[in-house]
Amino acid sequence: MTTPTPQGSPEHKKPHVLIVGAGLAGLLLGILLDRQGVSYEIFERSSKVKPLGAVMSLNANVLPAIEQLGLLDALKAVSFPSRGFHIYSSDMKLISAVGSTDDTLLEKVGYDYQLFARFKFYDILLSHIAPEKIHFNKKITSISQDDKSATITCDDGTTYSGDILVGADGTYSAVRQGLYQQMQEENLLPDSDTKSMSKGYICLVGTTDPMDPEKYPVLKNDASILYQVIGEGTQYTWSAVIAPENRICWNAVLQLTASQEDNIQNAEWGPEANESMIKEVRDFKVPIGGTLGDLIDSTPKETISRVFLEDKIFETWSHNRVVLIGDACHKVIYVLNGLLPSAGQGAVNAMQDSVILANCIYDLESLSTKDISAALKDYRDQRFPYVIEQYEASKLNAKIIYGQTFLDRLIRKVVLNYMPKSIQAKSAMKNLAYRPQATFLPLAPKHGTSPVLPQKPSKRYQAIVV
């Protein structure tokens, strides 16, 4: 067996791809396109990307693709495994403990959850992007497309054209806004895509400076555990998780009432508007010792962020030569995923988008609008069922972990006290069976004993490989 050359078959014409957004998904897509010899450019509105969220984890849903690209060892070098979670009541009584001492899940799945500082992984991906292929300080003001190309216009007056335009620019995607405006003018946009996102929770989050292991003995462990607290007599839940370099990542999540949702104004990640929320949560005890206030005081103030946890699945992911990935087309509240913490699962979903989209671009029949549109629709058709499944599971998990209504507490009591561990494990195995890889590269070896879902193969790759 041989790997096809980057050029593939001589008669195969390759597109030039414009990627708006230099987040994790945009960078991964660039790497994948580079591996198949497709030219691309990445456009980022900021002068330098500062990845949101202090720590994140990746799991078996995306690690095979990372391994396939030869990046897994570099990721492991800046990570350590996350093996489970403990859930406590606010009086520090243990409610549930999963996965902390049981290696059965690892044996079945074949991959540890890798926990790391988000910027470390970002730097790994960025190091594989040629500097001339990424343009910073490029805020998109408008997009357009015709039968030949898609074009972006930036606020500095520059324009760029390509065969395909990818919106990887997050929750408030400029590409999505431009695309939807065009489709509305043509009466092509579903009414559901004009509705606002749901804002059910506010999350305050940060990561401490390196802490003293003598004061926090959990820092001496060789694997990380998430410590989650369900508040009583409050609308808050909060958590702490051990991060690399003796740091502790913490958060406090406030469930909004219906009236609060109606009156609330959106906020971006950043230090502003944090103080009143910090005052409310300072005295909350944490299972690893001390209070949230202790952790907050050990966290650089400028790195503490306050953000709304929103959710919405858009119906429209593409039109002609323009396509959306990640939060630009599906914004989901991620909390716990099966048996283990899912910090960063939004990024996992977005990177899965990148893998499947790259596969569809590889199998393009031609650069005609008809064939490009068909390829982008195929991407959406492959991804949509899994995103919907994640969305529904996440809504239930949010009720279990963050919910403070009477019904939420009832659901939590039933799930944590009466649902058999075997059912929880089965749910986790089902979720982790979805592991898309690049179909135009040799696949990473299968790890673990649990089954893996098949994915749509590449006819072009199969025809080239001897």
C-alpha cells in the first residue's frame, strides 16, 4: 500500500480555500488541507489569537485524527490524563464518583482524556501553519459569491477570493451573518435560523498561577479529577480541576431564570463585569480545600472570564461556495460527556467538522458551484446527526450538573442515585465510538477493545492507493 502524492491524480483540479477564523478548528482544517495539497489562507480579526478557556481536554472522539497527523506525541508532552469526576453537595458530602480508580474505560476506549492548557495545543497547531498562510488583523465586513468564486472584504479595504469560503469564526460568525443576509434576500433562509440563541447560564472561569502541592495535595496525583459541587439554596454550581504545572482551573456557573434571560445583555470573554459575580461566589467551599475565593485570588485578574453558555443548532450550514464549521453553525452547552469531564468538547465537535469537511473537499468532482455545493452538503449530512445527538445529551447533562429548578434536582437525583453504572458506561462507549479521521491519509491504528463506528470512505483515495 502506498500513500497518494500530495498532487493526487494529474487531472484533479484542487480548490483554493479561504478560512475565516484562526481558532483550533480553522488551524486544524488548514493542516488537513495542506496534507492533501490544497492551497488555503486563514484570516483572523485579532492581532493575535488568545484561545478562550484556560484548560481543555480531548478524548477518543478526535485523538485518532490528531494521532493520524503525527501530533499526538506533542500533545501528550504538554498534557496529563483526566480520569474521572467527583460530585459533591455544597456541604462537601460526596454524591457520586466515577472513573477515578477504574482503568476499565481506558482499556475499552484506548485513549486517556488528555488535559492541557488550551494555548499549548493552539501553539502546536499554529507551528504547522506556514506564516504566509495566516493573516491577522483581518476583520471581515462583507462576503459575496458568484458562479466562479467566493470573496471576503476586510475592514482595511482588502479583498480575497477563493473557490470555497469557510466560516470558522465562532459564535457570532461574520461569515454566517453575511451568508444569512444573502439568503434572506433570496428568501432561502429557514425562519429558525433567524432566531436568537438560548442563554441559560453564565459561567465565570479562570486558572490559577502554580499552587503549592502541600496546601493542595491533589496536585501530587498523576492524573486529573474534576471536582464538581452542586449548590444548595443557590442558583450556582461550581467546580475545580487539576491542570498541568500545578495549576487549578475553576469555574462557577449561574443558572438564569426566564426573566433574567429576557433582560440579559451578552458579554464576551474578558475581565470586565466580573466583580459582582466574584463577590457572590467567593465563600463557596471546594472539595480540594479552601474556597473559590482562594482560587480566584491566586488567578491573574486579567485572565478571569465571564461568558454566557448559549446553545443553538442552525439548520443552514452551507450555501453554494460558503460553508460554516464549529460554533458558527452549532453552539452547544457542554458539561459532562458520558463518564468524564468534557472541558473543550465544543472544540472537539468543531475539529470533527474540520476532518469531515476536509474529506469532502478531497473528494470534490470539480470546481463548479454545483459540485462544491454538493460536497458541502455532504459534509453537513455526515455531521448533522452526531451534532444533534450531542446537543440533546448536553441539554440533559446541563440539567444534571447545573440545573437548580425542582425538576432539575429530581432528574439529578434519579440519574446519580438510581441509574446503573453499566448504563452510564454504555452511554459513554456509544459516544466515544464516533472517531472520524482523514480518509485521504493512512488511518491511525485502532486502540481499545470497544467498537468504532465506520465512516464514509474516500472513493478517490481508494482509487489512488494501490
